[in-house]
Amino acid sequence: MGSKGHRSGDKEKDRMELALVRTASRPEDLGGQSDEDLIGLVDKGNDRAFEILVERYKAPILNFLYRMLGDSDTCEDLTQETLIRVYRNAGRYKRIAKFSTWIYTIAANLGKNELRNRSRRAGITWDDIQNYNLKTDDSAPMRVRPVRTDGAIERSELRVALDQAIRSLPARFRTPFVLRDVEGFAYEEIAKMLKLPKGTVKSRINRARLRFKEYLEENFEDVFEYRS
């Protein structure tokens, strides 16, 4: 009995891994379906629906985790783990939340666990990060743009500068900042993902924006200008 259950679990894992690595050689007959419809089909065993979700979300999730963690190997592993959890838990998805909110919540939780493990290795507790007191500030998003638009600034230089500025942020600020200002999620969605009050999310994002701006001013003052 136990052997049969083990073989069944291996078979399901093999199907899921095949869907993850398979190239989209067939027509995207489900390509017009919403994310929410696709995850419902995944729950019914439709691997093509899962392939389309992987095509839509693998790169964005990888980029999100990279901005959160800054370690490409770890981010690739956590992206894979995020997609595996989506596949295995398709039946748990509820339409009360957008699919994008659900999958980013999974990725954010994996990223937070990685940061927690890193902080423990460094002798810093996660509670030290979580209990930081912030003042709420409802300022508008900050706009950052290149000082020169004549092509003198290489796109790679801009990306390096922005990535460095994001990675300079403490973890408690970086995650909500990336979710809001890079990924474009609403404050309410971020609050649900991180299980934080909306006011705390807003204040952390605003503190992140300030530190982000200060970092760029100190290190790349000839590259960017700021608009509020």
C-alpha cells in the first residue's frame, strides 16, 4: 500500500516537472484564458494550463526574488519551488484573490524564509527586523529618471544602479518596495501578502523610497534625477 502511494507521488511529480521544462511546441489553445481559469484547469489535471502559467510568471517571479535576495542561484531555486507549490496546491486557490496575488504571496513567503535563515546565520533575529517602528507617510510615489537622455548612459549602467539601490534597502523595506514600485501591486494586496497592516505597508514603502533616493544621490548623482 505504501509502495503504491509512493509510486503515485513520483508519477505526479514527474508530470509536474515535465510541464515545467517542456517548451511550448503546441498552439496556445488556452492562451486567451485568464490566470484564474487556468489554475482551475490545473486543479483538474490540465498540464497545458500549467505550462501557460509558467510562461506568464516564471520570469516575473524570478526578477522579483532577485530584487529581494540578489542571489541568482537561490532565486532560480525559489522560483522553481514557487511553481511547484502552485502546481501542488492548485485546489487550494480561491477566487476571492487574484491569481497574481496568490503566486506572489507564495514567492514572497519563500523569500522571507530565505532572509530569515540568512539573518539567523548572521546572528540577527527576524523579530529584530519585523518589530522596527515606522511613521506612516502617504507621500506619492517617487519617479526616478536618467539625467541625460542622449544615449550617453548605457541601459546596463541604469539597471546596475537601480539593482544596487534596491539591494541596499533593509529586508523590511525592500520586499514591500519591490511589490509596490516595481511589480505594481496595490497597498491592500501587499498587506495581504505580507500579513501586515496597510498603514505599516505604506510607511515601509515610503521609508524605502527615501532610502532608495538617498542611495542613488550618494552613489549615482550624475545618473539620475528625481520627481515626486
